Amino acid sequence: MSSVIKALAKLPEGLIRRVRWLLRSSTLRLSLLLTAIFSVGMAVAIVLALTFGREAVLNRVDTALEGLAATVEADDTETDTFSVIIRPLSEIGDLPREFGEVVRTGGGTVSLKRDFRRAEDWRVLISRDKEGEPVLIAVPLDASEDALELLGNALWSTAGVVLVLVLVIGLGAGFLVQRRLSRIKGVLDRLATGDLEARIGVASSSDDLDDLAGQIDRAAQELERLVAQTRNLSASIAHDLRTPLARLRAQLESLPDGEARGAALEEAERLSGIFDTIMRVARIEAAHGTEGFEQVDLSALVEEVAEIYGPVVEDAGKSLVLSAKSGESVLADRSMLIQALANLIQNALVHGGPDITLFARGSEIGVSDNGPGVDPDLFDEIIKPMVRLDAARESEGTGLGLALVRAVADRHTAKLELCSVKPSGLRIALKFTKM
């Protein structure tokens, strides 16, 4: 068993994936099930055919023997030939012992251990001659047995060929269906990651899978239209409001200095930041493909971010610790990643503890802190746009910081992972996969 496990462990990863795909394929399972049912049914049919065929042959032999016995006299020695034995019951002493045993049961088939008159299988019948005397009449069955054996071999061979053909056709059809299902699954995966331009396309089969593909494509087209409309609407609103907001800011700056003027300018600045963030999120979510991507060394990236935002963290009275342990190189948009890390640092500054860690490990980057943390049940909520944990919205922030980080993660098909830090704190990481 250990050698089998070692052999499987040495198989190429691609082959292992294909085997797993094969085992999980419902269409192939159905093909194998139908093949198994067909095999069992054919085997039963052949066994019954051979059984009933043998019975029919024996019945015809018995009928022929009875007719032959009725035309001869048992005491006529000429009736006992090489291939037919007809004798009175009192003269069977020189016959093999098995003949006598069959006589006691009224006749039947005798299978000898050695040849008797060049035959091993005999059909024995107790009948009456034309004088009405009981006689033993027997004929060899080797020719009939050979014919039945030949028929059985022919049936089993035909069944084997048909079974192989059915299996090949079933597996071929299963593979074709599974390929189409895999294509549908691949398009659904792309849609789930935000690629709303993904389409399946309708084949020429005109079957139920084509109907399903068509319905998915129509749903994806409508979804793309609605999402684009929503994104354009939010971006348009943010863009249109920036102009009057800029005018308002200019008017506020022309007012005399005072506490009210400063508060109004601060609020105008905050509103401008909100609109800018909304537009950035919309632009990130609207983008597709890898245009503008490059190979980015994650360790070098976090070092660059730590250099830029380290003084900002220190000015806020907190410490920024850099942990860049063998970060890998990934295909990404450098500016987006810097923006995401900046948002995570800002989130930790506002809501986290005094110690902030900026890290890069393998194919993940992120920020952790030793603050009060967040209830794990709320992880899915805080990455939504405009969601803030304080219902009164008295703390700083717009509720868009983590939403932008999630948009960056989705843009790179990375996993945004939130987890609690012991004894307290929150850790947020972007885990990259191969694109």
C-alpha cells in the first residue's frame, strides 16, 4: 500500500488534477453506471440464453431418443452401434458405472472422467422399445456441447466487443459533456471574480447545455449592463459634485479666518476625499485584464511603503514595524498595491493600536495592529462600501478604505483575508494567486 501511495505522490500535478476531475465528473459517472447496468444485463441474458438453449437441445435429444427406441427391439444387438447405445436394463453391466447411477434416477446427462467410445458426455434415457420393453438408450453429447460452447464463446466475445464500444462511446460522450460543463464553470468563475465580459457562447449542438449557456450569457450581459450603469452613476455623481464642492471651498477660503471657517474647510476637504475615493473604487472595479501590470517584488514594495508612511505613523504617535520575509514577485499594478497598503495603514491609524506592522511573506502583503480588533462576525461587513462599525459615525473615516482594498484584491484575483490577532488586534492581508 505504501508503494502505491508513493507512486501516486510522484505523479505530475497536471495528471493528478485530471484524475480528480475524472472522479468528480457526474457525466462520466453516469456513463460508467449505464455501462455497468448494460454489462450485467447482457451477462444475465447470455447466461439465460445458454441455459435455455441447453435445455432445448436436451429436450430435442430426448424426443429423438424416445422416437428411436420405439422403432427397435432391445434384444437386437445391431441396434447398439458405436454412437448409439440401446440395451435392455439387464445388460448394462459393461457400461461405465455412471450409466447405472443415471438409470436409477430415470435418465439424465452423464459426464465421464475419461472417454468412452470417444465421448465424455452422454445423454441417457430410459424408454420402451417397439415391444414395450424398458430399454436404456444413450447418445454422446460432445457435438452438442461443442456447439453450445462455440455459441457461448461467440456470445461472450460479441458482448465484450459491444461492451468496449459502449464504454468508449460513453466515456467519449462524457468527456465532451464534461468539457462543455468545465467551460461553463470557467465562465462562471470569471464572472464571480468581476470579469463581467466573460461569455460561454452557444455551440451547434442545440441541446439543453446550449440552452443553459444561452441563459447564462443573457444573465451576464444584463448583469454587466446594470453594474456598468451603477458604476457610471456613482462616478458621475462624484464627478459632478466635485465642481460645486471646489467652488464652495474657494468661497470658504475667502471668508475671514476663524474657527467656523476652519471647520467648514475641513468638512469640505473630507467630502472631496470621499468623492475621490468613490471614483477610484469605480475605476478599479471597471478595469479588466492585466493592462498596466508588471512584476512587483512584494518585499521591495512594502519597504517603499514603509519609507513613505513611516513618518506619518510616527507623527500620529504610533510605531510602524516592517516585516519583509522573503516576499515573492507577483504580476500586479504597483500603484494600486501602494494605494491599498496606504488605506490599510490609515485604517490601523484610526482604529488600531499603537503598534502597526507592515508585512510581506511569500505571496501575501498586509497590515496588522494590536488594537481592540473587530468581531469576526463583522469581517464581511466592514469591507463593504460606506459601512462603519460606529452607528453614530462619530469616529474618523468614510467607510470606503477597506472597500477600496477589496476592489484592489478583486482586480488582482487575490484573496482579502481578515483575521483576529491574539491577544488583541486585527490582521488584514492580500493573498495573491497565479494569474
